[in-house]
Amino acid sequence: MTANAIAQTVLTLRRAFNEGLTRDLDWRKGQLAALERMMAENEAAIAEALKADLGKPFGEACTAEIDLVSKEAAHARKNLRRWNKPQRTGTPLAILPGKSFVVPSPFGVTLIIGAWNYPFQLVLSPLIGAIAAGNCAIIKPSELAPASSALLKQLVEQYLDPKAYAVIEGPADVSTTLLAQHFDLIFYTGGERVGRIVMEAAAKNLTPVVLELGGQNPCIVDETADLAVAARRIVWGRFLNAGQICVAPDHVYVAASVEARLLDELKRAVATMFGPDPKQSPDFGRIVNPRHAARLQALLDNGRAVTGGQADIEDCYVAPTILTEVPANAAVLREEIFGPILPVLPYQTLDVPLAAINARSPALALYAFTRNPQTADRILAETRSGSATINDTVVFMANPNLPFGGVGASGMGSYHGHYSFKAFSHQRAVLKRGFALDASVRYPPFTPSKLSML
Ligand code: NAD
């Protein structure tokens, strides 16, 4: 798409916004209902696109993309009137008579840039917030998931109002052209490096940003944990979408006294979920492209593989791999893994993982497995992260009552459920007064008698 065509699209949306197209709440509900229909009527096509881009298993496509988006849209549609209601708030004596309100109002024309690992969810879930709050939006899906990107464009054009919502496809330079336009909010999901580029571009127009970024998510397993359950939940969270998920546990700190048992349980969980040869499993996905598969292959020898350790670059396959004996300075501990590799690191006292966690920028997600509530509380109190889950991984994302987002280098702002609506709303202060009681005390000249009244 040319720069001119992009500018033209932004102009079309801005005109629709200025003319008040998105103001009507029933219209917004209609758009959300259309989005729900879009997901329901195209389940097979969406699953097929995800299979083509990521070898995504059908079950994962249904739960983490189709159902999640459908439920978010239905939740927003049902709550839209309540969320948009002006909130009456108090008015101090000095400015009475008067009525004060906090009124959620749309930003205007917004830009949503998505990553490739959940190509539908990562742009449609923010879009739901944008629609509910009354914004127009341009979606820029990731070029690394081309089948999903093309289908998104086709479906959004077919189901949603093209005067308010558009999909612009293309590589990074299309993002660059888009970012040169004036938007009223930019919602970006992707890596930290590009997050900085987005924020810099937004600064030129004083555009607010929501950044959903990544990093390394730590997981602690102490000696009191149910090791079999912990292992299953860790393996599930780490190897979902072949490890290409921003909230996966990236490395496990385990109490040294139970390390051997945890490694056995992790190995058993991998074999139970994906069989003796995970390459043949219909439930284990592929890496997005050979470049990323090769990047991951280079991390496989960062420790001793307890299970896995194989890669087939041509097939974009990297085996679900558990590593032990990993040196502290290994790349697999420094870089975001974003693939099916899980280093396990023994510790003697809890101070060690806490110090290691706090030596890094706060993670998007932190996990801890323990039966000891004091240990759980200590871990929560002594660390920072976008989210924290005790005794499970990843599932917090399915709760629309919890905000989803990072802190520090893992991002800023949050969304899901009501938080998506808030992310796309400005909280406008509205004070309504009449003309009565126009006390002269606040007006100059400030005579001594007036000053004595203040
Ligand atoms: P990516 O390469 O697909 O990039 C994301 C988007 O940025 C794409 O739409 C791409 O076109 C655009 N982009 C790329 N280079 C750009 C540039 N120079 N200028 C402007 N735009 C540009 O995705 P990625 O960054 O490889 O995605 C993986 C990262 O995303 C990981 O770090 C992961 O943790 C993070 N992620 C975060 C979340 C979250 O919700 N916090 C979710 C998924 C992924």
C-alpha cells in the first residue's frame, strides 16, 4: 500500500469519527455482534490460516484465538452501556452548586499493531476495546503470519464498517509509514526493540501508547510444591504454540532438594502430552519460520537436554526441550526464548531466585509453585511483574476481570475485558454548573477582605 493510500485511509476514518459514526452505543454493539459472527462463521478458515502460518493445533486455535476473542466481544457487548455510563463524582463546597462527572470518551482514530504468534487474538482483542469505547481503528497485522493477515483483512472488510475499521497489511516499512501518520492512540504488541521505535514515533505527535512487549518470565518451584501438577502446568504453558507465547514460563528455579524429581515429572509430562516423538504429535506446533527455528536450534546446546534437544529447520520444528546444567551466563537465560526450550536451575535458598529476578527488568508474567502461603506472599511482595500466578501458568489470561499487560521493559498499559475499554478511553472530567451564586470572592481585585475569606 502506498503512503498516499495509507494517508487516505486514515483520513476516511477521521472523517467518520468526526461525523460521529462511532458515537452511538447501539452502533458499537452492532459492530461487536458482527465481530462475534465473524469468528463463529469462519472458525474453519481461521484454524486453517493458523495451521498454515504456525502449524497451530486445532484445539489451540479454538481456545486461544477463536473462543477467547468471541468471549471478549460478547463480554464487551453486554457491558458496553454500563462501561460508557458517566460516573457521578463529588463536588467540593467551593464550586457548588455544580455536578461533577467522569465521562469515558473515545480517543479518536487509533492504530493497532500486532505480533505474529497469536495473529487474530492480538489485534482483535484490542479492537474490541477500541469499538466498545467508540474509536475508529486501523489494524496492522504481522507480516510473519501471512495467511492470518490476509484472512483478517478479508473478514474485517466483510463484517465491520469500512468507514471506521480497516486492515493494512505489509512488512515493517508499512508500519513505519503508518507511524508517520497522526493517530490518537497506538496499541502495539511485539518485541522490545520495535516497542521503542513505536514510542519514539508516537512522541512526535504526543500520541499515547499501550505497549505489550515480552522478555523472560521466571517460574519458581519450591520443595513443598506438588511436583507432578506443577510439571504438567509448566509443560503446558511452556510448549503451547511451540513456546511462542509471551507469557510462557521461560526458566524454572527449583529448590535443589527436589530438582531431580521435578526433572522426572517434566520429562513425563512432555511424553504424556506429545508422545514419544513430538514431531508427529498433532498437538505440537511449529516455529513461525526457519530463521527463528535456527535461532532456537543454537540455544539447544546451552545445557544438557533431559528431554528433546532436536531441531529440523526445514520443517520449522524444534523439539520440546528441558535443559539442566545451564551456565548462569548462557544465551538461553539472557535472551527472550520464544520457543519450546525450558532451562531448569536449582537453588539452595529462595533469596537466590528472588535476587536473580530483581536483577532483571520486571517480567510480563511471574509464576510460583508452592504449598506454603508465606512463601507465595514473600515472592509476591519482593518482586515486580506485569502479572503473577501462584500454582499455575498462563490461564490468568482467560479471566476478563484481570488486566493483561507488562511493567517496565515488558510494557505499559493493560487490556482484556473492562481494561480494554479503559485502554481505549480518555477519562474526561465534566463539571456542569448553572449561573446562580456567582460569588465575587474568586475574582480580582483581591482586596484584604476577600483574602481573609479564602
Ligand atoms: P513482529 O516481528 O511480527 O513485529 C510486531 C509488529 O511490529 C509487526 O506488525 C511488524 O510489522 C511491526 N514492526 C516490525 N519492525 C518494525 C519497525 N522497524 N517499525 C515499525 N514496526 C515494525 O513480532 P515480534 O516483535 O517478533 O513478536 C514477538 C515479540 O512480541 C516477543 O518479544 C513477544 O514477547 C512479544 N509479544 C508480546 C505480547 C504481549 O501481549 N505482551 C504478545 C505476543 C508477543
